[in-house]
Amino acid sequence: DELVGQLLDEVGEEVVLLIVADHGEGLWQHGWKGHGFLWEEQLRVPAILHAPGLEPRVESRPHSISDLAPLLLDLLPAVEGASVRRQSSRTREILGQGHLALAAVKDPEVPPLLRTAWTEGRWSLMRIEERSGEGVRRSLYDLSRDGIQVRDLAEREADHTTRLEESMLEAARTLIEERGGGRREATGLELRQLEALGYGGSADD
């Protein structure tokens, strides 16, 4: 907080300033140190926004990093000078996806896993599907009472689990359709950028 204040002193109060992380970090809460999985400690990130006219407050509703570009555009005044900022009380559903279990990188005998998380209001559903098609594991958490996700309610709240899974899969299908589906080879520039960030190499590395 002190450093953000120093930064604002340097650039001036009239700027729009957004500070955000790209992912969280696990500290053994679920047996893993680092990121790449879809627990709350890896999905939840800090975000600090300063803009002229915004009153200090804490936003407790869930949002996605993908919301930030539209938010910044909404903070710009329209041609007539009126704010085009949108406010909504609608529950924001958030889809999280991961496509390769890190354990499979270290052990070729471990099948790759398709991991999907779905947050809707107080509920967080995690779905892990073996790429071999041999099984699907589901876990459900009530974030309002269990923010660190240790009490799996999937069996007890079977109706919630089924409904949330249907919403999750529909959102994933829509996302694939919007992006055209399919796969492509990464360009040389993209590979170099990934390697510079520490994401690169093969399973043998």
C-alpha cells in the first residue's frame, strides 16, 4: 500500500492505475507448492485499481482478469463527457481451465488430466477428467463457509454439483466455439516469449 502511494505521488492522481497478478500461488494448502492448478489460492489474485472519481472501497464480488480490459474502457469518458462505466448486480460466473497435470510432466505413466473449475456465487466446482477417458472426479465447495476448500460437498449437494457441471461444460463449449476451436503451432516469437517467462521445453526437460 505504501509503494502504491509512492507511485501515485510520482505519476499524479489523475491517471488510471491498475495493478494485478496473472495467477496466485499454492503454499502446500492442497499438497502443491506453486501454480498451475485451479484451487482458490492459485485462481485468486490481488488487484488494485485507482482512477479519478472512484471512491475507495473493496470489491468482494468475483471477477475475472478478462473483465479488466472492458473495465478500463468503461473508465474512459464518452465523447459527450458522460461516464460509460457499467454497474451490475448479476452474479459473475468464472471458468478456469488447465490442460496438463504437472505430475504427468514428471512421470510419463501418469495420464494427462483436463482440469476445469467453475465459480458461481458461493459455489466452486472442480472437475478433473483423465484424457484417457477412464474417469471424472468432481468436488464442490461452499466458499462462503469454506474459503480454503477442504470440505468436499459434491455427494451431499448432488443437485448443485450436476447443475454447476452442466453450466461449466456449456460455458466451455461456447468459449471453444467463439475462439474457433482447433489448435495451431506456436510461432517462434511466441515460443521465445514463453521461454523468457519460464514456460518452455518438453516433458524431458
